[in-house]
Amino acid sequence: MASMAVQLLGFFLGLFGLFGTLVATVLPHWRRTAYVGSNIITATAYMKGLWMECAWHSTGIYQCEIHRSQLALPRDLQAARALMVLSCVLSTLAAVLSAVGMKCTRCVRGSSAKNPLAVSGGASFVIAGILGLVPISWSTNDVIQDFYNPMLPNGMKYEIGQAIYVGFVSAGLTILGGALLCLSCGDVQNHFPYRAQVPRGTHRAAPAYHPPAAYKGNHNPSSSSASSSGYRLNDYV
């Protein structure tokens, strides 16, 4: 029962991490305008994401432009796109494998492949979380280095956006959920009663057959079993 609860907890943590990774991948809030130095105009804010760049006006209007050319993008942005999409796909596959391999589901019940499927789902969750953590950490490092670069104008500096924080939390939940799934299935073993195996080529001799002894009272009395008084000995039994 405890391992089943751990499996459910790990599965839902991985599922929440999958949803968070999808949100972080789609949102354009990876970088937002930094208001430092002379750049104190707050009427317009600029945001950059993996798929689009947006401008937010103080009137509440959003204007977004999608990156139209894939080849014109910098290599770090292309790599971040590929890793985040791969993380989402692998998390989806991990959710399917975990759902099939958990004890509380009816899929392949009684099969020896149930626990390996759950472990495979947990390992896939861990790998997906690491894949999502790489571009998020990479983008965070670039933003921090550019922010503290004295040679870069203040108008070109950005701060960490909300999607980065969502990505960090989602990657942590995905890795934690996968680890719980792996640990809950790692100590499960099939216990069978021990049976001594007889080596091949050796034959045991069959035990000798001994017929059951006949009961004394079941045979017909003979004439020699009568007593001198005229009564048979069987009448006293």
C-alpha cells in the first residue's frame, strides 16, 4: 500500500511538471525589460521567449511577433527550443509508461513487465526534467552575464522572466516525481517458495509399495478361533 501511494505521488508530481514545462515553453516571458539607469520608462515593456517577442503597453495592449525565420535565430535559442520540445515529448511518454506500470491500474495486471514499465516511466521523467533544466539554466546564465556586463547599454539589458521560474519549478517536480517512481518500484521483488532443484540426469527411485495391513476384525472367523465355551472370540471384540 505504501509503494502504491508513493507511485501515485510520483506520477502526479511528474504530471504537474509536464504541464509546467508546456507552459514555460509556450510563454514569451523568458526575458523582460530591465529598468536600470536611464531606462526608467515604464510605459512599454519588452519580453522575449522561444517562439515570439512581445511588447506590453501601459494601456494593457499586447503586441507579439513570432520568430518567422528558424535559421536566422541564434544557436542558443535553437538549442533551447529543441531541448524544451524534447522534454515535453519525453514527459508525455513517461506519463503513459507510468500509468501502464503502476499498481493501481489494470493494464497488464499480473504480468512481469508491469514494474519495469513503471521504472522506465520514472527514468523518462528524470531525463525529461534534466533536458528541461539545461536550457532554463543556460538562459538564466546569459541574462545574468548580460545584466552585469558594463559594456552593454542599459537599454539592451534584460531580467529573468516568469517563464524561467516556472521552468525551474517544473523541472524540479519532474525529476522528483521520476525519482519517486523509480524508488517505489526498485524494492519490489517477486517472492516464490523455495523448491530444491534436482539436477538433470539423476532419477530418484520410486518408494516401495506396501499394501495396508488387513484389519483383524474384517476376516471371517475360523473354526479354531472358537473357545471351549462354544463362543467365538469375535463375539467379545
